[in-house]
Amino acid sequence: MGKSGNFLLIVNLFFITILLSACSANPNQSVQSNEIEGIEEIDRTFREFYQNLGAESTLGPAITAIFDWKNLQCQYTENALMCFNPLATNVERFSLYPLGTAFDIQEGPSQIAPREGARIVNGHEIYSEFLPLYDSLYGATYAGMPITDVRFNTLEQRIEQYFENVGFYRRIDDPSGYVNLLAYGVYACDVHCRFKGKGTNAVIISENIELPFMPFLINLSDPASLGEPLTGAFAYENDQLQQVYQNAVIVGDPNQPQSIRLLDVPVRLGFPLISPGPQQYDQNNQMVFYNVDGPNGYHVPIVFDQFIANHGGRDFSGNPLSEVFMEGDIARQCFHNYCLDYVPNAPEGQKVRMASLGEQYLKSLGLSPDMVATFQFSPNSVNMQINEKAPTVGPGEEQILELVLLRSKNKTPIADVEADLQLTLPDGSQRTFNFPPTDTYGHSNLILQANPTVESGTLIAYKACLNVPSSEPICVMDNYLIWQYK
């Protein structure tokens, strides 16, 4: 969403006053440029106020000098805009400016019933993990009122909530309770400030996806393993809700935590249910045996068993539906609540992952498009690779290019995406080809037939671009050599 025109006007006014004050500044003044580009000293006017609110660990460093605006004196920090009103009295003399109100994201009260004991302010429940930092900022006095419910930023893989004066976030891969402020100051100061921030706290306003099962997610050892939410919450049965993620579906009543669980998606999608059998292999064969019916059960690869143990155990996964089977080059085993894939060519630590069944489940429901969250394609959100059969091929040989498409944040595959390939020959002529849609694992192969008229020593340049809606083209460029070995 864009910033409002009025807000940009205010920012520009701030910038003009900053320039004027910088030009007329006394060299003996307390404001001096820091060694790190774009960082300034906290002006003496704000030193005590800044310290009381947590100083740099909370508000970030100062990123401008102090400047006058209307009847206020203000100074940007990375995460806020501190202002001083010399005409006010007592606590009202110092404030954090309500930068968040200009982000065009203010929401009405939540339609989901609040949890028992939840703190509701301005019609919004303040997310429990954000409360300690909110209270340390003296609540609404300096943090301002909440203007959104807690939300999940799919691009940045973080939980966040916007308030009038500051924004709170916690990355999914951060430990529980590790909460920081979003870089409101950097976002508002925009191109007029040299300081660019750490990146992880950047304000990136995206479509909101309500997360009624947030406490359940946070209690998981690795909530990112479920993938990104593909929908908001919608009706399931018996007054319960369901929410579809890339790799699993959560169901239950948010007000009754004991009811929240994973849905048996593999069963509902019709994955084969094979009767359990006797044990034939053990850990010497890299297998663990799961007994489910007396002496009978299923063999589970040790790497799958380790994943299950680290992700909620068998209560979370459910029992196996069958033994391991092959899906192309990938070994898969399905359990009642999710399937696991072993991808041998993936980097270490990413070889075992939940299979992406969420979109398949969504198609089976036939939901209206407005209920489904659309993945935001950008050069930063997509990991696009082109693998060649060989870097060098003979004049009479075909070349095979493999497109691999993954989400950058969690390395899960992106299916059903096409790409165009443009070949450029030494004479400047160009030929265009099309990659078929990527499969379930984010792969697509394109065979380039041999061209015997191309001479040995010719360098073939190519550029592959995704056919997706994106503010910037998502492309990869490379080349391969035609070479006659004999």
C-alpha cells in the first residue's frame, strides 16, 4: 500500500527543515555525525526521554539531526520520531509522533472473538508477546493505540502489529519473546535519510492475514515448517475454524486451545492407506519401526523420525498411512496430518521438509479467489535457479535447462509457474522458448534441440524470466559453450 500524499508532504517539510538546520548548525552543538553513515548523536533535548524508552536497543540510533517543525522540535530514530513541545507541560512535552497513522493500513475491530484474558485496546487485541515491550513504552502513552490486529508478513516471515507511533514484530525463527520495533523512522524518512537500517525490521506493508491460531503456532518448535498461510480463517464444522497453510491445515476453536490440531489432509486428499505389516528393518537399515497395531506397523526413515520428534512428535504427525514411496527423485511418506519429502539434492538441513499439500487441499474445497492469499512475487521473495545439463555441449548435442523455483524465506517449491527463455547467438539473432509450468517440486525442464549450424567455440547466452505479476522482472542470465571435443 502507498503512503498518503499528505504524509509525503510532511516528510518533505521535515527534510527541508533538516537541511536548513544542518546548514546553520553550530559546530560545537551536540549533534555530530557518527562514524556509521547516516547515524547522528541524540540531541541533548531528547537524551533523558530516549534513555527512559530503552535508548538504542528499543528506538534504534538517531538518523537525523534535531529539526523544527511547526511548534515542535523533532528528531528521527531508526524506529520512531521523537518530538518535543516547549509549550506543553509535564508528560505531554515529549511524545512519539504518530507515523503509523499515515501507512493506510488502519483496520476496524477484529471480527474474531477475543481470547479470555486478552488485552483489548481500540478494538484490537494486543498480541501477548508484544505486551512486555508495549508496557515498557508506557502503553498507549508512547506506543500509541493499536491500528491493526496481529498479522503475519509472508514476505518477511514475521509476526507484526502496527500501532500509531511504533510497530512491533517478531521473526518466526527468533526465540519466543524476542520482540523488536519496526523501522518506522527509516520508512518515513525515506530517501532523505542516509541510514538504511538492518533490513530485518524494515516496514514492508503487505496484505493482512488473520492468525487466530497464533498461540498454537508459536508453541511449535518450528512454525515456519508449516509454510506460509494461504487463507485467512474460515468455517470448518461445529463452530470451529480452519486455516490453510502451504504444508498443512490447522483446525479448532481459538478460544479452546485444547481443540486446536492439524487436519488429516493426506487422508482427505486420498493418499493410499496401506495396512500395517510386520517389522523387517531396524536402525541398522536407517529405519525406525512405528507400531500401530500390535506387532504390525510401518517403517519410517530415521531422518523422517528425527523431523517428527523435533516437530511435535507423533501426536502432531499422526500415524503413517503407508511405507515410503517415490515421487520422481523424491522419497515421500504420508502420515495422517502431513506428508514428508526427502529431497536428496537439497542443501544440508533442508533435505527433509513437509510436502506442499495446502494448494491441493484448497483446490479440493473450491474456495472463492478472494479467500485465498496470493503469494507476492518479487526478486527478493523468489529463489530462481537455472541448471544446465552441462556447461559445454557439442554442436550436434541437445542442451537441457532445468528451472528450479523456490520461495526465498523457507525454500519451499513454487508450482504452476511458467517462464520464457531468450537465446542470443553471436550474430545477435534471438530465439524464444517457453518452460512448461513448474511441477509440485518447483522444477521444469526445457530441451533445446541440437543446432548443427552453430560452430564450435560459440558462446550461447540466455535469459530466463518468470511469467508472473511482479513490480520488477524476475530473471536469470547465463550462458553455455558449444565445443567440439574431437
